[in-house]
Amino acid sequence: MVGIVVVSHSAKVAEGICELAGQMASAGQKLIPAGGMADGAIGTDAYRILAAIEEANTGDGVLVMVDLGSAVLSAELALDLLDETVKNQAAIADAPILEGTVAAAVAASIGQPLVSVVQTAEGARELRKR
């Protein structure tokens, strides 16, 4: 099952998104929050993201969801620090963090491969609420 890491500048936001997505996914879906800084401040930390990717990795790939531009930079740095094998099985989605994570969690939890989970997350950009 593809693991999912949620990167937000706020630890509470990342945890809340993981909690919500976890309600939609099947049991056992890895949803790992990587929000905020070690001291509780707002921000992103490449080493915290790296640890979350390693925790989320089940061997089927890892999808990284991000909230804002600098979260992308931190996630890219974390990917650069990964072992080459894991790095080749990880992707950062260009998707809305909440809707994309929920959609991706459902797709991952039914056994979709990483490429499909990424497409599902990125497809959430087109979801209309009305």
C-alpha cells in the first residue's frame, strides 16, 4: 500500500488532514503528518519530512502532499536526502492538500500503485463543491 506524508507549515493542520483522510481510508493506510518545526513553530523541516517518508514507506511508494511553496522546497530536499531506491519510489503531488490527501488515501488503501495515487490526488484540483 502506498504511504502518504502530509507536509504543512502547521503541525495541527498536518495532523488534522491525516485524521480526516484516515476516516475515509481502509485500516492500515499509512498517513504520516510532517508539519511544523521541532520546537512547535510554524514552518517546514526537511529532516522531519525525511523521517516521515521513511516511516510511511511500505515498499509500494510514498506520496508527499504539501501545502505551500516552501513546503515543496523542503520536501524536495528531503527526497534528495533519501536512499536512491526510496527516492525513486516517492513523488510530490501538485494537488490541494486536503482534498488531494483524502482522495489519495482512498486510492492507496484499495491498493492502487503510486502513479495512480498521484493522479488521483492531482485530479482533486478539478473537484467542484457546487
